[in-house]
Amino acid sequence: MDQELHMVDGIGQTLTRVATPVPPTLEIACGYHGHARFVGMYWDRIEDDLAWTDGHTSMIGANWAAWATYTRHPKIAPALAPFELGSTTDNARHILVLDRVKRAIRVGEVSLALQFLEGQWKSNGIAIDPPLHMLSEGVFRAQDWTATERLREEVAAVDALKSWLDFYRPAKRPIWLTVLKGGRL
């Protein structure tokens, strides 16, 4: 894992890059439908459920099955093992931060990750409404969902997430790059 320095609103914060595959629908499967570049996710011990925040909007009670599918998958779990992303018995000490543009995962201590996520709104100069926090019973989208529709979408999202992870294969290094770097064929 390498350290990358991120500057947000003049404050340097170190988040640890974690080399894991990132499914193209991870944030949607976990219940995030916003527009922020960076989204933080962790397990909330008090509500005993998945929580996400983009530094402006937060939700507790998102699709916990998607979170469990991702974080416990054999291709992901070893890379996340050093971090404490929360559990039924323990508060999160770290937050997983998804870069939705680069499709990369970084992890940071809760206070630094929250500062980073909040800072993404300040750094782009956009005036925003006061932060919005909601539980899963709150607003999901402009649609009027029934419980059955929501359950059907969550099950489909988890299935798609698991299939993507199961079939994911990292890109192999091209032979010309191996030779260029002094490697053997």
C-alpha cells in the first residue's frame, strides 16, 4: 500500500491507497446515488448497519448485503484486513473512501476521512445546502418505491456485485512492458 497526499481546502491529509478491484456499481449497490467524486463507507455500530457519506449527505441503513459482499469477498478482504471499518461490536476507526472517477479505494482514519469528504465540496466553490443525514426509512430517490421494488433492486445489485468480483481478473502486464522493465519472458 502506498501513501498519497491529498490536499483539500489547504489541508493535507493522508489516505492509504488500497489495491483492490472496484466494481463499476459498488456505490450504487451500497445505496449511494449522489454526484460526489468521493464517497466514504463504514459500518455504524449503533445502528448496526452500513453508513455512507459524501461529506454533504449521509445515510445509515444502506444496502448492508452489498457492503458484506464486497468487504468479505476473498479478493477484497485481505487488503482491508488492517483497517477497522466498524462492526456490530466495534466503532469504525477508519472509513473506506471510494474515488468514483479513478475507481480506486483509499482508507483513512475517521476524522481525516470526514474532513477530506467535506473538503471536496469546499474546494470546488459550489454553494451547497446544509448537510443532509438520513436513515434508510428516509428519502431514497425522487421515486416512490415500494418495499418489494427496493428489495428486488438490492438483491439484483448484490448479485451483480458478486458476479463482477467472482469473474474479475486483473489485467496482465503486456510482454513488451515486462521486457522494457528488464524482466524475463
